[in-house]
Amino acid sequence: MNELQLALIVLGALLVAGVWGYNFWQERQYRRRAAQVLPAAPDVLMAGRPEPEERVEPDMSGIAVPREPTFTAGAEVAAAEPPAAAEPPAEWADGRADCLLRVEFVAAEPAAALRSECHDWAVLIDKPLQWLGLDAHSGRWRALLPQDPGTITQLAVALQLTDRRGPVSTETLVRFVEGVHALAQRHAGLVELPDRQAVLDRAGALDAFCAAVDLQLSLHVVPRPDGPAEMAGARLKPVLDAAGLRLEGERFVAFSEDGAEMFGLGCEVTSEFAPSRLETLALTGLNFSIDVPRVAAGTVAYDRMLDCVRAAVGALDGQLVDPHGKPLQDATLAAIRARIDELQQKMSAHAIPAGSLRALRLFS
């Protein structure tokens, strides 16, 4: 063995030792940083699984699908106090409605590139995803656009645990966790992975609670049995104008002062439905509906809807019935009002106030 070969062997050994030492030092740095920025968070969803109540199945006739509430694209969201903690907005960070995975990067990363890398698995997720980023310049959390021009130092991805289709599935959760984990690995990011079974249990408990308070109420106005088989749309129009209902697609909708939907009205007609020509239509029925979990101050909305219903009954010489055609008495209407109040109080007690952003997301 000549001197050149010995020198190469020694040099190779030194390089291996150097790489091993650098990796050991880097791992210790990552562990120290992870302990600082990713403390373990307790499960604050519920103290226990709620007792299931009978679920009132939705009556979707005449009810338009509401738009999914979201942040204004690119809008900033104030970080939690103190700013140094850089916590994501409480709507996602408390873990009630979402499984939140948070990635901290060693250096600022382009938001658009991160979203693009996740596209293949994200399009297969069958529950809503919310992408949040901690802006590298402002130090504030904001919703990320698919082609966001900014850079971020942290990424938070929230997977919604349930909606009206049911809780998140094992397959969806695995795809989500593995997708975010792979992204973190590719960019030397720190991410704390959840206990998957615990997440599935939380999703199931949350879905059971939501099912127990889910009430989509419908009241119907139909012609009297001893009267004409049709009701004149011309008589209904002044009622709707006085009640402040506006035409939205094929429904008439009553809104609150802040622009939120309170209740809606769908019309059954003998010919092609043209709500813009209501005064020319012959009506065979009216369907008044209120989506209780999605309406703030449910009893107020219900009272306003009842006033409109009674005005329509009087103007059209009709009768008020339930979805099965059974006439509704005042005692039944009062019991419905009490039930709305009871359900919305339960929602508030579980930090899901009716009509809030969280409620709009869960009951969609």
C-alpha cells in the first residue's frame, strides 16, 4: 500500500466522522427547537362522548346549498398574544373542529411552491382543508392562496373533522398526515404528528354531537282543502316585500342586519318556476325553512319567519302544515321555538355558537 492510498483512506475516515458529527449536532438542534415551538397540547374537544339524540333528517326541498365560509383570499389574521408565540388563529388552533398540523421551517419558504407540492394528495381529501401561513415579513398568520406570492416561516394545515356527510375517514386522515409529514421532511421542517386513533375518536364524538343538535326546520303553507287548489302569487308578493325577503337564485331569503341568512322561502308552482314573475304564478305550496345550527339568534329568526308565514296564510287564504301535511297548532309552534333555543344553548356550551364560522363549517 503506497502513501497515496493511505492518505485517501485517512481522508475518507475524516469525512465520515465529520458528516456523522454534523448530523448529530443538527439533530440536537432540531430537538431543542421542537421542544420550544411545539409543546404538547391537551385535547380540549369534550369531556366525554355526548349521549346521542334522535337526528332530524334534513328537508332539503327548496333549500339552496350555502357558500362555504372562508377568509378573504390572502387576508391577514392577527397572531395570538403574545406575538412571539406565533400561534395560529384560535378558530383552528384549539382542535375542536380540525386536525391541525403545523410545520416550522428552518428558513422562509415560498408559499406557492409548498401548496403545489401538496396538490396531488390534497385534491383527494374529501373534507375541507384550510391553509395558513406565518408571513415571513409581517409575522402574522394569513390564509394562503393556491398561487400565493409570499414566503412563510411556518405552515399550518387544518383538516376539518366532520361535516353533514359524517366524520373524517381513516383513509382521509392517513393521506393528510402522511402528505404534510412528507412535505416537512423535504424542507427540513419540524412537525408534530398526532395520534391517529385519538383524532378519529375526536371526529366521531364531534359528529355525534353535531347530529344531536342538527335541526333543519320546514313549515309549509298549502291551499285549504275546501278552497281553490292554487294560490295567487300576486297576493304573496306584497307579503314578501313587507317582510324584506330578497330573491336569491330560486329562493326568497330573509337576512339579518349583518347580512347573514335567517330563513328562506321556496315556492311550488303549476308551471315553470320564474320567481322574478311571482305575481303571475299559480302557487300550490310554500316551503319556509330555517337551518337552526347556521343561524345566530335562532328564536329571533324563527319569530320573524312565523310572522311572515302567518301573513302569507292570511293573504293566500291557505293553511299552515308540517312536512307531512298535518295542520300545525300554536302549542306545537311554541314547542318548536323552545327546541330551537335548547339546541342553540347546547351548541354554545360546546363552543360552537350557532351561526358562527365554526358552526357554518361543521354544518355544511
